[in-house]
Amino acid sequence: MSSRRNFIRNATLGVATATLAPLVNKSESFYRDEFEHSKDLPLGIADWTFVNFDIPQSIQMMQRLDIHHMTIKNFHLPYDSTKEKIDEVIKQYKDGGISIYGVGVIYMKNKDEVDQAFEYAKKAGVSLIIGVPEHDQIDYVEQKVKSYNIKLAIHNHGPEDKMYPSPQIAYDLIKNQDSRMGLCRDIGHAQRAGVDPAKAVLKYNKRIFDMHIKDVTNAAQDGEAIEAGRGIIDFPALVKALRKIKYPGHCGIEYEKDMKDPLPGIAESVGYFKGVKDGVA
């Protein structure tokens, strides 16, 4: 395995590439989209990262970062949008070279909200919902997963979250359910709940459908979000674990520090993660 010095060197090169990447034209971005999708552990963006920005600003930042996959949130695509409005928004991203592969995080407190979530995902043409269903809605969600053939990935939100403080609780609820019921592993929140991200990957294996990638300062509730590589998460071990299980999904950067000026921190995180991928055998 390469030394941490090599990781930092590669990460620095990645940061420079990400922050200085020019805006690409439509044909180039589609080519890169197809190329990136076929690569090892393709990067994406969790839309919460751009909560303070409109769609054109978000697209521009993703183009500069050379990232072309994302899961979209309701502040950019409201749940009650018409099919025409959804198509219009999805086209904006597509024209910018960005593929929307999932929706969420979506909270589901009752059957009506579950119904709305699956109709929303169907209209958006995606095959993945990142959700937080109430425990008593799990069986009903499974029915919808089967009827719509849309995967549900339950998101963990850390030790302060009463429903899903760690991925283990979600896993225990869905492990005997339809194989399209799985997890969106937020590694930062999991680490704050005392869960080692790499070990959890090996444990939950094929039930992991999506990943939210971030770093944190401490493995406790008061741990704060920080640029990848500056915190306590062992990213080389995480990458090794993901490769071992042949993880087929995206690694969605979710940046929660300096959210009104996120581009430098996202670029550093992207560069570091790419450096680790390049440096780990």
C-alpha cells in the first residue's frame, strides 16, 4: 500500500484538477459521464451539499469538479412537481452532463408519504430512493419496492437520530426483506455513532446501495464535518473494503462544512478520495 505521503501528493493533484477544470461543452460532458460511470468507485454528489445554491450554480460547480452523477433533493425538485416540471429539471442537469441516479433523502412518516415518494421517483425516472421511513412503514415500503421495482436505501443520521442512529438498526429491519431494500451508508454519521466504515461495508455487503462520503473530527456525537483526509476516517481501509465486496454503486460526496462556500472543500475532498483510490492496491 502506498504511503500517506503518496496519498497526499495524489490528492493535491486531484484538488488542482478539480478546482481548475474548465466548463466543458455538452458533447464532452456526455463522453466523460459514460467514461466515469464505468470506472472504479465512481464519484457522485449528494444534493444536500448544494442546499444554498440554485440548479445552474450547482451544475456549474459539478462541471468544475468533473463529477457527473448525483442524487437530487426536493429543494431543487419539489415532491409535488408535475411530470412536465420534473422532465424540465432533469433535462437541465442532463444538458450539463449530469446524470440523476436517485432521489432523496426523503422522510416517510405514513403511507401517503411512501406513496408520494415512489410516484416521485417513478416520474423522475430513477431506480433508487434514499429514504428514512418510520419503522412501522417498512413492510408497506417493501410492497412499493416490489410493485415499482425501485430500490429503497435507508439513510443513517448519527447518534442524535432516534430512528436510525447507525446503519445496524436499518439493516436489522430489512435484512430479511426483499433484496431491493438496502442502505445508504453515510460514513461520517456512522463514524460518529462509533461504527467503523470499512468494517460496516464488509458486514452489510450487497445491501449497500449508495454511499455518502464525508470525514469527521471525532467518533462521537460532537464530531464535526471536515474535508476528507483531515478527519479520523480510514479512507484507504474503506476503499479496500468497497473493492472487496465489488461495490457497484456511487460514492456520493456530501460536504457539510462551509456550505455557503463549499467548492474549495469539496474539491479537496474529491482530490483526496481520488488520491486514495489511486494509491490503494
